[in-house]
Amino acid sequence: RAPRARPRLVFHTQLAHGSPTGRIEGFTNVKELYAKIAEVFDISPTEILFCTLNTHKVDMQKLLGGQIGLEDFIFAHVRGETKEVEVTKTEDALGLTITDNGAGYAFIKRIKEGSIINRLQTVCVGDSIEAINDHTIVGCRHYEVARMLRELPRAQPFTLRLVQPKKAFDMIGQRTRTSKSPGEGRVASGKETLRLRTQGPAVLEEGPSPSEEEAARRVDDLLESYMGIRDSELASTMVEAAKGSPSVAQLAQGLDSVLGEFAFPQEFVAEVWAAVCHPKGDKE
């Protein structure tokens, strides 16, 4: 007899600023996911800036990364108003942490308190960076955008063109809500997740263990401190590589073969290996 087919994986989705609930299935990566959402709501995939899981709010702790729990509800944040901000770099660091949506848009994940950007009230977490000095950066990865910003000269003003996510009324007024959006606050079972991969099909796998989640969080912190980016999927990939590498040299070689475009500094690779393999500073 022919093998019995696995049940179809169907996810529920809404536009974060408000919409009916849609159903999507049959995607294997983030770009295909955006295309499915766009098809349901009759919009262009390029309208979608990023997605959050189980909340319609711009919550950077709930960003959709490389894994979706089978019970997760997907909220798509779409393009809202465009704004231009002039910035003068009075310090080496702007105070921005950049991430990207996996489909060509880099956006602001964190703003450091007391930083240059923090003093500009018009710049917000969740804003997509569309251009630097009229040079479009759509299609660039987050690490490329972070490098461009680091290399800008001090004391010379530059312009950021930003696109903010479209806001619902309750996001603007911050009024008390009488009921939650479908799926908000829902907690996934943690048993199985759909793992989206840049190359190859999506796979159904067990969710990460607490120790793996903690290791990925430490590596994500290192990415921010060394490169000015946060990327939970990249951090998870690096944790997997470090666990299979008996030494820093072998980890460096492995990362260079699959992630060479990042050009990770040697001291960063050493810290990643230590964070994963010797998280408490244990001595061999």
C-alpha cells in the first residue's frame, strides 16, 4: 500500500493592524510564507515588513524567525508611513541593533537607551530602513546594513529613510482592549515546530531544548555586541555548528564554509564556541 500522507500543516494569519483571519499552508521558507499571506489578503508580498507570532503588537521578542510552533498564530505587519530623519553621528555607535525579515527588508530591532538614535523620537523599533542617503538598501542583509552604518563618518549628517509598520487604532491610542485578537497570548505546545530553511524544504522537528534555547540566546547577544545585529535563526545555526566542532579552529572553518559572507572575526568565533561548549567557563 502507498504510505499514508502526513496531515497538512495549516496556519492561521491576520494583518497586524486588523483584518479577517486567513489560512495558509504549503510554504517552505520565509519568502514563500509572505507570498501565501499576500495572496490571502490580496496585497503584494513586498508590503509585508515582518511577522510576529501570537501578538499583533510590534514585539521584537515575538518575531517570526526560522521556527513556527504548530499552534502559532501569524500576524503580518505591513508598510505604513514613510519618514526621513537626519542624523549626525557624534559617536562611533548609533545605538541601533538591526535584524531582517529574510525577504529583503532590514529593520530596527533594538534602540539603546541614551544613544544617538534614542534621542530621535521619530525613529522607532520596528521601522524598516529603506535607504541611507538616498541609497536604497532594500535587498541587503542586516549585517550589510549594520556595516554601512558603522562606516559612516563622524560629524557628517546623513539621512535615513524609514518605513514604519501600519498601526491599528488601539496601537496608536494604547487604549484598554476588551478582548484579545484571535491567537494572542496563545502558547505553543512546544512539542513540534516547523523549521523554515533558506535552502531546501521546511522540516517538522522537535522544539529546541531549554539548554539549546539558552545557548542560542547567548550567541544572539554576541552577534549584537560584535556586529550590531540580532538573528535568532542565525544564532541557532551557529549553536548547531559549535556543538559539532571539537575546537575553535574547526568551528571557524565550518562557519566560513557556510557563512563566509559574514566574515566573523576570530575572537568572535572563539566566544561563540566558549558560549556553547563551555557556557559556565568550565575548563577542559
